[in-house]
Amino acid sequence: MNRYLLSILCLTALTASAQTDTTVVDRISRHSSERESLLQLAWQNPAIKQWQHGYSLSHVGLSWQLRHEDEPLVTQLGNHETTLAFDARTYIKHRSSTLWGRAYYNNGRQRGIRWNETSDLDVVYPYLLADSAATQAMKLERYSFMGGYADGRGRLAWGATIGYTAGLYYRNVDPRPRNVTARLDITAGVGWHLGHYIAAASVAFLKYKQTNHVTFYSELGSDKLFHLTGLTNDYGRFAGTGYNTYYKGNRWTASLNAHPVDGRGLSASVQASRFAFDNVLTSLNKLPLAHVTHNAIEAEAAWLASTWAVRATASASRRVGTENVFGDPAAQVYQQMGSHDNFHHNRFCAGVDAVWQHRWQRFALDLHPAISYNHVNVIYADPQGQWQLNDLDLTMRVKGGAELRRVFATLTLGVQWQHPIAHTLMLTGVKDEMNGLQRLIEHDYAYWSHGRIIWTTALAVHVAISDAYALRAGIDWQCGNYTQANRTHSLLTSLAFVF
């Protein structure tokens, strides 16, 4: 915690030293534009990020967030989560240099999780440690530090970021998991000015580790834990053993970018990555149960004008899960006999969105329509299984802003319609012990294979207490309507000091 407080003090001191010739309300107004947040891939290169904003802006605040679903959409993630967070962010322009950073800590609870005792599901799937019994609430703590720096000299530009994120997830009733996650992110980029544009490249490295330790204290015995391998399958040979596991891997990412230095013109980025990790059973003499490779490519191209912008995006990924096969143990050591590529997860997404904005003297209006196509195909080789969904998404977001004396307020209204145009679920060879998991997967599939509509409302009010400082209060609410009268709610309330 001392390191966390030190990071906050450093961020605050850096921001205090930054000079700006605009008021805080002017900077908040520019930052609230939908156009400011349109690009995504370009800013992941730190050599390019120094052109994200032409001003300095920081905030330190508290927030409370709620996620609730009448019935879980992804049962292994639960249907209820609450978190209280402290968050500090800064983006500083100082002479020719740009500095940015973030530090946060949050604490909360997750409820309704079934068939999953592992954290960071989106990172380590499909290899999860799970039990068939209904579980109690999981407590969580997360903290993160990140800092970046960019500068240039002549036609050369450069930048770098480093960040560390850790999490602790635990429960005080049987089964009692204690999951510790850690990830280290390092990125370096370099660019070269070519007239109106800058051409840049970056390399990023991520190191990830998660340790799982599950214990039972009940005198009545323990529930059987399973090592899931995808869809309704598990590694049956080690079921009921190997309650201490870990995941360890790394990801390499490379990107190429072209971006207009004055924010007008064509911005294009392409990024490729490869993530690989091992699932190891610590309590079985560090037995390497499975290996995962995840290859992905993303592309983004946008045309940026003064009052409008249009962007096209595309991404594709393929995850392959390889299960190792072992012979009889000798001296408590299992000899690996071979391996099978049983799990395959293929994904493709493409979309187009646009932003149009108009400014009056004290009022602003932003329109942000979007359309996208999403394809997900999960295949398990033996026994055969498949989960396939093709979705068409239509989104419209409208944001209005008003500045009245020393108060600046924004109101955002949005609607998203998600319509499946093709879907398939096939589950074969399900063992009796996995019948509960099969019902869970069919339950989740029933929601995702039908149309749904999601409504969004957000209100933020900034009150300037001087030309350099302001207070911000905000509330964001999202409501989703799914089949079988299932509703989802997401609520975020925040209070921050902006400067």
C-alpha cells in the first residue's frame, strides 16, 4: 500500500508542475468529445500517444460499481459484482515531452459463480479448476500502476510505458480458493516524421502468472474438483487431485502505425500478437497439464476531420488448447507420452463507426453510430462439441454538453441492438459428472443465441472551483433486456477532483 500511495503522490506532483494556458473547463469540454476516444489501436503505441491530446488533464477520485444480472449471462463469471475503487489518472504535456500514468486500487465481491474456482477467465480459458457445487461470494482486491513517457527530437519520436497489475481473490468458506494474479506490461515505440504524418512501430511484452490454491476445512470431507478442458469436458484422470495449480506465460506484440500529427487526415494501425501459457499442476510434481497458444491480429483505419471522423476496424484470433498425455507415474513423476490439440477458439470481428460533432458557444452535440459483425466458433475435437455464434450489432450514442458559467455537464444516451444471424450448439459424449456443466452451457447459450437490446444513460457534472481545478460527479447506468425476461444492470457512480 505504501508503494501505491507513493505512486499517487508522484502523479500529483508531476501534474502540478505542468503548465497550461487553458482553463480546466475548456480542457474537460475537449476531453468529453466522442472524437477524442474514437481511436484505440493508435494510442497503444507510446510513440504515437503523445498526439492523443493537445492539453494536460488529470483526475483523482473514488467510484462504486455494481453489475447485476437476474440470471447470469456467463455463469462461470457469476451474476453479481460490486467494487469500491480509488483511481488516479494523468496526461501531461510539458514542453516537448508527454507523460501519462494511472494508479488504482479496488476492493469488492463476486457472487453467483458456478463451475469455476479460477480467476481471469478471459485470460486462461478453457483450462479452469472447478467444482459442481454452488459457491459462496468471492472477495477480491486489485491494484495497478502504470506510467508512460514520450518525446521527440527533430524528425525522430519515441516513447515507452511500463505497468504492473496484481489481484487477490479468495473465499473463507469451503471450497476456499486463494488466487493470486500478476501481469507485467512493457511497451516501447519509435516513430519518424514524414511531412504531415508520423510512421511508427512498437514492440510490447506481457508476462502473466496466476496461482490457485484450493483448500477444505470441513470435517465432512471435500467436494470433488475438476480440471476443465473446454465446453463440457475435463481431464478425468486427474479429477479430485491437483488442487494447487498455476498458469504462467507471456505475450509478444508488434504494431505498425501511420498518424497525422495535427489530428487531421488518415490514421492507420495494424497489430499482431502471440500469447502462450502453460497450465501446471503444482501438487502433482509440477505436471504440465496443458498448453495454450493465442494468435491475434487487429487493424484500424480512420479518417479524421475537424468536426467528424469515420473509422473501420477488423480483428481475428485463434486460440488452440493442447492437452498433454501421460503414462503411469514412476517415483511420483508422470512421463509425457504425447499431446492432442483438442480445443480451438476462432473469432472474427469487423465494424464501422463514425462521429459527428457540432459546437455552439456554450453547447455541444455528438452523434456516434456504429455497426459491427462478430463471429465466434468454439470447437472441441474429441468428443466432438461446438459453440458458434454470428452476431450483427447496431449502436447509436448521443451526447450533449452544456457550459453554464463555471459548470460543465454532459448527458449521454445510447442504445445497442445485438441480433444473432446464425448459431449452433452441439455437445456430445457428456459424462454423468458433467451434466451440471452441460445445463450451465445450455443456459448461457439460450441467452446469447437470441436478440437483446441494451440501453445506456450517463450524466457527468463538473464544477470549477478555480481556473485550474474542478470537482466531478458522475453516474452511468446500463440496462440490458434479454430473452426470458432476463434483465441486466450496470451502475457506476464516481466523485473526482480534476485538474
